[in-house]
Amino acid sequence: MVEVEQKIAPRGVPLAGGKEAPKKKKERICVLDIYTTFNNTIINMTDLAGTSISKFSGGQFTKQDRLKANPTVAMFIAQKITEEARDQGITGFYVKIRAGTGQNNPGPGAHAAIKSLTRAGFKILSIMDTTKVPRGGPKKKGGRRGRRV
């Protein structure tokens, strides 16, 4: 019986058998802005500097207005985003979710979109809710002393 010594080489240096050690993949990360209302879902993929890479909305996948905010349509949008991300070599996302104006929680498409992204094998680094919340709001009518009855 012949014993063969295996040499451990640093990455990129050829081993004894002529094979190279596997190189570590470079991670490319981008920001995913998900804007969901009860009427539509819009997903915008940008790089970390803020330059838009691709943008898709519910109207590009269905003709009926009532289905644009549907979770199924949001899954189709996320699948299109995954195709674009794979073409660009992107491996992970920072996700920002924003609900529509005057709404406290996002529409039905946000959860479905994130779920399909994780199923596609992308790394979700953080999920942040960037919904705008009024603090105080505009001045009430009635003047300084209020409405006098």
C-alpha cells in the first residue's frame, strides 16, 4: 500500500495534483427598497452609493389594478430582482421596507418578497422599516385661542 502525502497550500497556489485551492468568493452587497401600499408593490435595487440598478413594480406583472399589491405578484417581482442580482453578482441585501403615506404597516407584498429572496439563496443582512411617521403634524385650524362656540 502506497501512502500519499497531501500538502495544504494557501489559496490560489497550485497543490501537488495540479489543482488550485478554492478561492473565496467576493461578496457584493446592495440595498433593496421595498415600497408597499395596499394598492401596489414597488421594489428598487440600488448599490450602496444609491445608484439604481433595477426597479420593478406590480403593474409590470399584472393587468388588473386590484392584484398589484397581491403577495403572489410580489413574489414575481422578487424573482425578477433575483435574476438581475445574479447577473450583477450580488450575494446579499440590506432591505428597507416603507409603507404608503398615512399607513402604519406595510402592504401584503413586503413579507412575500423577502421570503422569496431568502428562498433564492440571498443573504439578508438587515431589515429596516423606513415608514414616515408624522410627529405633531400640520397646525390645527381654529387660530391661537381655538374654536369659540
